[in-house]
Amino acid sequence: MTEQWKWASVKKIRAAAEEFKATICAQYPDAQFRLAPSPYDRDAWNLWTLVDVEDPDEVSDLTRERELEMLTEEHIPLYVVPTLDSTGFKASAPARARKVG
């Protein structure tokens, strides 16, 4: 019998995001974050991370192993996405339009 793949609840996603934030802020106290559903995978989430560094891979290096562990062992599809672009961090992102009626 095979184990059924079950994704984590939004509550677990948020808890995992808080863990990543703490890890990143320990090294980069001025980091900014935005948690959002992935536009490419309806089950995955992205933790967009704005850090003032020359190489965003420095941020990825802090979280890569734990990210993989969360995905494979805890079934938490959360990805830290380091960015140097402040778009979406200074002001709240525009609300999505939805069809009414």
C-alpha cells in the first residue's frame, strides 16, 4: 500500500515561513518578506525575501537544506525566493480583480 501524498495546511506553511524568517533575520536583520501562493504551482508557496546583498544565493544557502527537508519529510511546499527587486515590498500588492455576478 502506498502512502498518499498530503500537502501541509496553510497554518503549517505560515509556521514554516516564520522559521525561515527567523533564520534569515539572524544573518540579515533588515530583510523584508512577503508570503504568497506560487503563480506556477497551486500547491506551493513562495516566501519572497528582499535582502540588501550582492549575491542572493547567500540567502538561499541559509535555507536550502531545511527547504528540502520540509518538502520531502514534512510535505511543506514552501520556497524561499531571494530577490533584489523591491517591487511589492514597499507598498501592499494590488488586490486581484475577481468577476462578480
